Amino acid sequence: MAKLSILLVLLILFTSSLCCPEDQKQALLQFKASVINATASSKSLGVTFETWNFSSDCCNWDMVNCSSRFGARTVIALALSSLVLEPFWYSKVLSSTILTPLFHIRSLTHLYLSWSGIYGELPGDGFANLSKLVYLDMGSNCFNGSIPSQLFHLRHLEYLDMRLNSIQGILSGEVGSLSSLRALWLYGNSFVGNIPKEIGNMTKLQELYLADNNFFGEIPSSISYLKELITLHLMNNSLSMQIPLHIGNLSNMKDLILSYNQLTGRIPSSIQNLTELESLSLENNLLTGEIPSVLFNIKGLKHISLSGNDLPLNKNAKIVPKCMLVTLSMNSCGISGEIPNWISTQNTLTFLDLGENQLEGIFPEWLAEMKLTTIILSGNNLTGILPPLLFNSPSLYMLLLYQNHFYGELPDNIGNASQLGFLMLGRNNFSGKVPESISSNYKLMLLDLSNNKLSGQALPDLRSNELLEIIDLSSNEFSGELPTNLSSVTRILVLGKNKFSGSLSRNLIMLSWLEYLDIHDNKITGELPDYLSQLSNLEILNLRNNSLQGSIPSSISNLRSLRILDLSSNCLVGEIPTMFGNLVGMIEKRNKSSSFLRFSGGVTPAGTYPSIRFNDLEVNWKRSIQGLSSHNLYLYTLLDLSRNQLCGEIPASLGTLKALKTLNISYNNIFGKVPTSLGDLVDIESLDLSRNKLRGSIPQSLGKLQQLTILDVSNNNLTGKIPIGGQMDTMINPNFYANNSGLCGMQIQVLCPEDLSPTNLPKNESKETWFRWEGVWIGYSVGFFVIVGSLYINGYFVPVPSTRRHQEVWQWK
């Protein structure tokens, strides 16, 4: 019986040892309660805690991993990433205080907390308890404050990721005490200050990621002591001065990424000692001098990116590369002459970017034979015709040749490039028709043929190109009716400055994804159709300078995303629709994420973001035709109805369009008063009401518009005092108020009647005026009668009988 009791006790002890410790279970349940309480109101919980309950072993819970050592089980890993749903990843949902219970689990070696919407400062004392941590991932949260020094005493830590947070502060010198650290990942935060020289003490470090912060000053020379360093990633900071001369001491280096800083000087010659180097990225710095030819002697080098520096190639240097490159990017380096012939030896090359240089000559045949995926030669002085062999490549994905001097007709076999996704040939001298075979480029996503001499009355049928989102055929000589045989996923359609005629086709509504429609400067006639309101995604509509007639349909107000509407220089009549006050896109501000340039195909197969440049949107911006950068169009909201034959009054409802930057209704027949509600356009920068028949006064409410820089009310029938205060005091150009019947104010240096009232005149001046004029007239009258009386008394006046009856005259004696 005693033996049975002993066995029972041992069994209980053995069973209990297979469960996680009670204190760790309680800590996890407390953490669960904190998360659920914080997310209950927002319904943003992204994970499930169904298995986390009092009655079960916490080692069997989801997101928990345990380990058994010396007959006991303990929690060693917590995979708590994505605690909140995707829309809340960058929101402040969970306070950092929810982490407090986790700091009691001292056995933790791995803790994953990324993408969880955690905000606040990192609790340093708590992390000091987790002395066994090897892996800590806190990326993509909303942490702020400084990094606690206790974090740098976690001597077993091999991986630290705090990217895409908002942590601020300076890296402490104590980071050098982590002599056993293998990887330090701190990129994507808001660290400031210098990179401490003590970082050179971390001699076991293999990966150093400090990218996407605000570090400034030099790269410490002590970094050359990190002999085991394989990856150095300092991209996108404000680092300056020269690259350390002894960078070549890092003999194990494979990835050296220093791009997007302010580094100066030359590329150090010691870089040739990095015999293991595979990737070198120095783009977008202030580096000067020639590209050292010895760079191409590093046999393992596969990726070179030197774009955005002043680093020309030595024309006289005979480069015989020992490496076999995969990517070569030397955009905007000041390279001149012909395309370097040594590039033809790079049989593994897939990505070539030599754009924005001063290259001359023709497109070489050997380049057309290389089977590259990406060729970027835009912004050079290349000429000649395109070799048809180029489009026989089965791998060509991106061809950017815009802004050169290429000419001739486009090759008929352009459709043979079956993988072609980006084709940008704008700003050249191509002529003739667009080849019919282009409809066979089924993977085409972007087509830019703008600013050439292309012609034809009918474009190829592109309805089978089911990925084609962006089409720019502007500034050519196309004629006939507007093309509508386009891809159903077309989002951007730019056809301006051609010779298209006819009316707007009903087939446009088949382009249900359309966000940007630009047909300005053509010969479009007919009325604005109601069915335009069915293009529910439309953000930008530019029909400027055509021959459109009829009234503006009120149904346009149903376009909730519309934020740029330009109907100027047409023949439109009728009133401005009152319903325009419901244009949601002109009421609510947009952010960058809503820009129409969110383009899923913006990355090449090599994982590189190419330098894609779109044509600007031409509009009347602040009284002159200007191009608004397509990359910043999310900043602009515009309504231009000028140069038509519109009549009626300005709808007071336009005052609800609080996001408007420009409102132009000049050169119409608008009458009535200027609505007071225009003073509610808090973001307006330019307001042009000139050349109409407006009457009354300029509303005083305009004086509160803090962004207004241009107000033109000239050539109307306005009267009264021009408002003062705020921006109104700065708009003193008299031309903006000219040819009105009775405006006055300090802006045009005309005193208003109220400024001339007697109560406003100086007292001394009033008395002096009375004395000079009133006194003179009184004195004159009194003197006159005194003189006449004296003459009569003295007999100078005597009556003389008249020769006629009832007639008497006075005669001088």
C-alpha cells in the first residue's frame, strides 16, 4: 500500500511537471484580459484566445510554445504578432502597459509582437527581466520615446527588430556591451543622433540594420572592427561625410546598403577588398568622382546601384569585368558617350538602368539580344529606330525609353514581347500608326506613347489586355472618335492634345474602374451626358478646351470621389448646379494612400522600384496653365468652370467644398451677389470670379480665409469696401479689383465714404475751413449793403420819371 502511495505521488509530480507553471499561466491570462478589454470597443482583435482558459495546460494554447528541461516545462516562445486587424496595424490600439504580465515569464527566449498596434514607451525594467531573450520582434507598431538601456543588456539577444515604429532617442553607448549579439535590427523607427562609435565593440555582430531612421553625422570608423559583419544596412538616414576609408576591412561583407543619405567624397578604393561582396547600393547620395573600375573585379558582385550621384564612368578606362551582374543601376550619374560595350559581356544581367544621363548614339543590336527583363534608358540623347529584335525577347518586362530622340515607326512585332508589362516611349519622335500587334501584349499594365507624332483614326482593340490600367496617348495627332475599345480595368486614360472629335461615347461607362479621364484640347462636341455619373471611381475629369454644349448635368454631383473637375473653355450654358455642394471628394481631404498612382505593378521581377515618371496634369492653376505633378495629385482639389456661357447666381452650396484649393468661374455671365458661404472654403488658395456680372459687396467672410493668395473679382459690378484682415491685407494688386462700379479700400488706395465722414475729420482742420469760407461770405454780404446804403444817403441814387406809364428806372446822377 505504501508503494502504491509513493507511485501515486510520483505520478502526480510527473504529470504536474508536464504542465506549464501556474504563475506563467496566470500571467498569460492577465495579458489576454488586457488585450480583450482594450479591443472590445473597437472590435479590432486579430487573433483568437479561445484555447486560453483556466482548465487547460497553457503549453497547449495557440501562440504558446514550451520546452522541457530537467523534468519541468516552461514557456519559451510567444507568437503574438497581429494582435489587431489589418486596418489598425498603424493605429494606437493597445497601450504598452499590456506587456507587463509577460515580463514575469523569465524563461522566454522568443517574443513576437509585430503588427499589433501597440503604442507608448517601451518598459525598460520589464525587459530587464527577460534575460534569456534571443529573438525579439516589435516591428510595425507605434512605440515612442527612447529605447531603454536595459534592452542592451540582453546578452543572449541575436535578433532585434523594431522597424516601422515611432521610437525616438539616441542609441546609447551601452549597445557596445552586447558582445555576443549576432544581429541588430532597429530600422524603420525615428531614432536620432549619431551612430555611437561604441558600436565597434560588438565584434560578433553579423547583421546591422539601422535603415529608415534619422541618424546624422558620419559613419563611425569603428564599424571597420566588425570583422564578422555580413550585412550593413544604413539606408534612408541623414548620414554625411565620407564612407570610412577602411570599409575594406570588413572582409566578410556581402550586402553593403548605404543608399539615400548625404554621403560625400569618392567611393573608397579599399572597397575592392570586399571579396565576398554581392550587393552594393550607394544610390541617392552626394558622391563624386569616377566609378572605380576595380569595383568590377569583385568576382561575386551581382547587384550594383549607384544612381543619383555624380559618378561618371571613365571613357578611357578599359573595363573587363570579372563579375557577372544581375542588376546594374547607374541612373543620373552623369555618364556620357555611347552605351558602354562591356555591358554586353554580362550574360546574367536582367536589370539595366542607365536613365537620366547624357548617352548618345543608337540602341545597339547587342543590347536587343540580351534578353533583359528591364531596360531603362529614359532621359538621354539616344536616336535612331528601335530594332525589331528587341521585341522578340521572351523575358522583356519593362521598357522605358521616354524622353530621347528615337524616330520612325514602331516595330510591327511589338506584340511578340509576351511578358511586357511596362512600355513607356513618350517624348520621342515616333510616327505612323500604333501597331495592331500591341493588342497581343496580354500582360501590359502601362502604355505611354505620349508626346510623339503618332496618328490614325482608329486605335488597336485593347479589350483583351485585361491588365492594362494606365494609357497615355496625349500630345499626338490621333483623330476620329474617342477610343472606347479599351481594357475594362483602365484606371487612367489620358487623350489630351490630339484631334479627337465627336461626342462622348456611352461606351465610356464600360470603363467602370476609371479614376482619371483627361481629354483636354480636342474637338469634342455635344452635351455632357448624364451617364458620366456612372463612373463611380472617377477622381479627375479634365475636358478643358473642347466644344461641349448644353448645361452641366446635376448628376455629376453623384461622383463621390471627384476632386478635380475642369470644364473650362467650352460652350456650356445654364446655371451652376446647386448639387455641386454634394461633391464629397471636394469636401473631405484626401491622403496619399488615396492617390490614383497606387499601382500594383510598380515592382520589377528583380524586386527593384523603377524610376517611372508620368506626365503632369495640365490645368489653370493660379491664373496660368501649369502642370501638376502626377505623383502629388492627391494634394490638389480643383473646380474650374471658367470661359463658358454659364448664367444664374453662384450657388451658396459651393461653400461646403472645404477641400477646394482652386475655384474658377471667371469669363461667364454669372450675376447676383457673391455668397457669404465662400468664406467657409478654408483651404482655398485661388478664387477667380472675374469677368462676370456680379453685384453687391465682397463678403467680409473672405477675410478669414488663411490660405487665400489670389482673389480676382475684376470686371464685375461690385461696390463697397474690400474686406480687410488676414490674407486680404496682402492682396493689393489693383488689377484684381479693376473695372467695378464702386469698390473702395486700402488694397486699391481708394477711400471709402465712411472714411470721409465728418466724425473722422481732424477738429482743427474743420474750424479752419469754416473761418475761410463761412466768414468770407458773411463779410462780403454785410459790406455790400453798407456801401449801397451810404451811396443812397449821399444822394448818388435818385429816381427819374419814366417816359412810359408804370415804368421807373434808377439813373446815376
